[in-house]
Amino acid sequence: MKVTVVGAGAVGASCAEYIAIKNFASEVVLLDIKEGFAEGKAMDLMQTASLNNFDTKITGTTGDYSKTAGSDIAVITSGIPRKPGMTREELIGINAGIVKSVAASLVEQSPNVILIVVSNPMDTMTYLAHQVTGLPKNRIIGMGGALDSARFKYRLAEALEAPISDVDGMVIGGHSDKGMVPLTRLATRNSVPASEFLSEERLEQVLQDTKVGGATLTKLLGTSAWYAPGAAVSGLVQAIACDQKKIFPCSALLEGEYGLSDLCIGVPVVLGANGIEKIVEIELSDAERSALTESAEGVKKTNGLLA
């Protein structure tokens, strides 16, 4: 199993590290345009192998896509990160050009690759990857919902004063501060609805804190977060590589599902060896469906900036 990660910055390096530590891939290739940067990150990570007990081979390359040939899965993290006060949508001008070039180069070297898009604005960049490559819809996946759901579960556990392993919850919709739709109605603590433990007001606070989860970290760190995004990506990659048939909310190309078409947006999907094996249509309340529709309108508006 060969995995390529394009972009050796904080997010890309975290992706490579978590994938390697889980020990399911034979090789991880890190690629970056900065001379020697990916090679240095790969060497540093390889020097942890004996300490962290993994046998995954990590190699780095400066812009040589031939080194990515034969990749089963490729992760696109490249692009500029958010700075405090920036929205994900403001990154579109620069990142669209980068994602176009990267996606085309990856598919040229690995025609059967499954792409996972991390670059922001993530739903629009996932849609762009479809336009550029023409790959089947099951083989292009946007990471956002997996990360947003992890942040939702963190906030739920905090509010419930419960261990994170007791908590489950999902975020659908666009990967943006306004577009996320945390499904508080379906959130549980060990199969018991979270609403049994938390007031409507506290659940609403959890929802709002989840929606600004990325912005909160950007303000604290001065740039985008990297540990949780890297972990989210590694979870998706492992589900595909190991054919786990796990359900994650991911940005997927919709063709009528949830009454939406011609856009990529976060919905629950089953991930396995073929990438997106199935889009799961869950029953939404009127309020949740309305929020998802509003989120989709925002994503389509951002998609319009690609023209």
C-alpha cells in the first residue's frame, strides 16, 4: 500500500506521521515544492521509526511526481493555510491553482489513485478535483466532515464531563464556520441521547463552539491547526487501505442525494477499498434539512468563484 501526501507542512507531516505509526502502509511519499523540505521531514520522521515501532518507509521529494507513481491513495494538503481573521473561502484564488496542478499530476502518475482533499476551501477544492481529473465520484473525497465531527465530539465530551470514548456525534454540511451542521439531535453518550444529560442551551453552545472550532485554533495558534487534521486524514486513509467499511462524514459529489446535485458537501459515507462505497442518506429533521440546504447554497456560491 503506497500513500502520497502532497504538502510537507504541518498538516502534511502530521498526516504522514499518523499513517506511518498505524503501520498499515508499506510506503508514504511526502512531496513539496520547497527544496529539501519534504526530504528533511521524511528523514526526521524515519528517525522516529525505531522509537515508535513502525516499519512504514517514508521518503521525501522536491516536486518529482514520478516518485509518487503507483500510489493507491494520495492526500492533497498543499496550499496556503488560514491566518487569524481569514475565512477558508478567502484562500480560493491561490489554492485553486495549486490543487488543479497537483491533482492532474497525481492522476497522471497514478491513474487508479483515490484522492483525499484537505486544502481549503475544502468542499470547493474537492469539486475542483472532480472537474480537473474526471475520476469516478467514489475516488475523490473531501476530509472536512471527519475533522469537524472530531471537534464536535471533543466539545460534547467537554460539556458532558465524559470520556471521549463514551461520546458519538456527527457534523454534516460544508466545511466552513457558517456551513457546518452539527447533528446535536443524534449525538449520544454510550447510546443515550446527549439531550438526556444536557440542556437545549448547553447543546446549542456545543454546536456554536464546534462551528468555530477551526477559527478558534487559528486565533490561538496564528495559523491553521495540524494535529487533528492529520489524525482525521489518517483515519480516512486507513479505512480505505484496510477496507474497513467505516462510516465517516466526508465531502462527496452529490447527484440527487439529500435533494442536492452538482456540488461536494459533507455527508455520511461508507469508506472501503473502493473509496466511497456508499453515500448514507439519514433521515433529517426539517431544521437540519433546512440548515444543510443553506450550507449547500454557500458552497455553490464559493464554487462560482472558480469560473
